[in-house]
Amino acid sequence: MRTISTYTLGCKVNQYDTEAMLEAFERAGYAPVDFGQPSDVCLVNTCTVTGTGDQKSLKTIRRVAREQPGCAIVVCGCLAQREAEQLLAMDGVRLVVGVQRRAEVVELLEQALLDGQPINAVAPLKGAGFENLFVSRHEGKTRATMKLQEGCDRYCAYCIIPTVRGPVRSMALKDVRAEAERLAAAGYRELVLTGIHLASYGRGTDDTLLDAIRAAHDVDGVARVRLGSLEPVVVTEAFARALSEMPGIMRQFHLSLQSGSATVLKRMRRRYTPEEYSKAVGTLRKYMPDCAVTTDVIAGFPGETEAEFEETVEFVRAVRLARIHVFPYSRRKGTVADAMPGHLPEAVKRARARKLIEVGNQLERDYVSSMLGTVQPVLFEQPAGEPGCGLAEGYTGQYIRVRAKADPGDILPVRLASLDGTLALGEVETDTGGRYQ
């Protein structure tokens, strides 16, 4: 039997796409094996959002070619869309797909192998429609990702993604329901709704993001729905109120920030101010007081002064974010920021990133500490501690990691008792009947 391994770099959207392509290979008779094990085919799903993503993608392809000279390498994803010819010239690469035609990946590879010639199947993105990819399971997990939306038209100054992911397009509402039903039938208790720019879901149609959220939320068997990254401008009073009225919506919201400085946000071409961001956070907390707001921040954008950087530090403290993902600015050819003056030395960007990471770690500890003593439903995902000890770890709706006596797959009410770093140690409450259905 032919075998296939996969390796995914980058975001949850890429993880979803990899799973869909893996399932297509399995339906064609390929057996999956772990990455690094000998395989007939290796699929590498690349990332190009930063220079580090490029380097890791290329390094992974070279590693497979070096360690498995006879393996047919399939390269897809954002770097593939951007640099198809370069990738096609690499040792072992038999197919480059990009971010379209992924549903055809098996047929395209087998055609390349039959012809004895590598194929560049990267398709133009102008006018592209939403590509439905079939995903029925996420191996070894109790949470499943659903990709509802593709593409972005924001063109932020630093970002290459609109160029490599193409225009905004959305999964049809009926397909959202159908995929949620498939995943619920497969036993997944929590669905994570994601996209390249999720807030754009439904643009050009009569459907809205709230319609898609409700479509997944209301499926029998779906206990929890978590949202991917959102723009703060989507958080209106009506939006927050509607989310608060859906009991299965998890109270963790990732609102993209990038900078807490108004002048830096303007240079980034972000479409909100710090004040508007703060208002969005306040609106979420008005309707869901214990919600966790998490974010992304870029350190060292071109021209960022020390004073502007300190504005960001003070802003994230003032807003009391629950977690921060920090990225040093990465220069991307073809973006507006690439041609801007004032690019900072790498050492300065790294130092600022380290400071923001320290601030973020403290904010996360403060948030988790504030939840001690409360009882939270926890979806347990994996065993923890010594074998046979009966402990498992999972997450609350606010995405606090919790360890308690439980079995993976359980959703149980847990009193958060103490902390080990940012891991909450808890005790299952038995007076509520124990198990959440």
C-alpha cells in the first residue's frame, strides 16, 4: 500500500487544508504515516506570512528530499502560491499546488508521476470561488477546525496574505451546516470557526458571520463553538449581544491589535484606532464579563519610535488582555511596508518583542489568577501526569488550560483551585451532576 506523510506550517487554516488533502489521499488508497517516517508521498503545506515561515518551509522540503530521495514531494500553501517555479525546481518536488485546486491534489500528483514531469498547478486567484474541501475528522483531537472563509482584501501595509490568498470568498451556509453535522457525528464536541479574514464571511451574499456561527452552533451534538481571529470593527452591540445569547459560544475572543499606537496603526493601514479597539473589548465584556480577549502584536514596525512602542506596552496593560502573541516585524517583498523608511535593526525588534512577551506572560497569569475559585466547564482533551493517575488536561471556554481528574472527551464542571504557572489545577464539581452533555 502506498503511504503519505504531511507537514503543516502556519495557521489553523493551513492545518484544515492539510487534513482535507490527507483525507483525499486516504480515499484514494494511501495509508498515512508520521512525518519523518519513510513514505511514498510527503505533502508540505507552506507559510509565507513571515521570513521565518519561508525559511522553515524550504528547510522542511530540503530535509524530506535529503532523507527520502525516492519520496514524491507535494508543496502547497501560501509560499507555493508565491514562489511556484522556485519550489518546482527543488529536489524531489513533483507537484506545486498553491491555495486552489487542492481538491484535485491526488489526481494532479498521479498525473505528474505518470508523465515523469513535475506539475505547476498553481491557479490564478482573480475571480476564484470558495473551494469546498471535505474534512470529516481531526486526528486525535476533541476539537475540530472548520474553515468558513478564504482570502482577504484588507491590504494592511505589512501583510502579503491578500496577494497569496486572493479575494474574499465564503463557504455556503448549507455547507457550513453540513460540515458541522459531519464533525458532530464523528464525535467532536467543539468546533473552531476560522478563515483568513473571518469577519469578511458572507461578503457579496445575503449571509452574515452571525448566520454562519448560528448554523454551526445549532447543530445537534455540537457542545461548543470557538471563533477564530476577528477584527475589532466587527464587535458591535448587536454582535456581542447575539453571541452572549448562544450558550455554546466560548468566551474567548481573539481580536487582532498589531499595535496600541494610533500613529503606528495608521502607518500599518489598520482600519481602527486604539480607542475603537478598547471599545470593542468593553462591548464584549459588557455582555460576557468573564470573557478572555487575546490578540496579536507586531514589534518594531518600520519607523516605530521608542515612544510609540511604549504606547503599545501601556495599551495592552490598560486593556488587560488575557494573552498576547508577539511577532517581530518581518519584511515582506511586495508589501507597502517594504518600501517604507525607518526599518529597525533586528536586535531592536527582538528586544521589543521580548519585552512584550514578558508583559503578555504577566497579563496571562493575572487573568488566570482572576478566575481561581470559579467553576468552569472544561473539555478534556488528553491524559496528563503519570500513566494511570486518572488526570487529564483540557480547556475552559476562556481557553484556560486545566488539569483535573477526568477522562479525555469529558466536558465537566471544574472549580479552578490553584495555579502551576498558567496551568490551572482544578477539582471536578460533583454536586451539579458531574458530566455536561
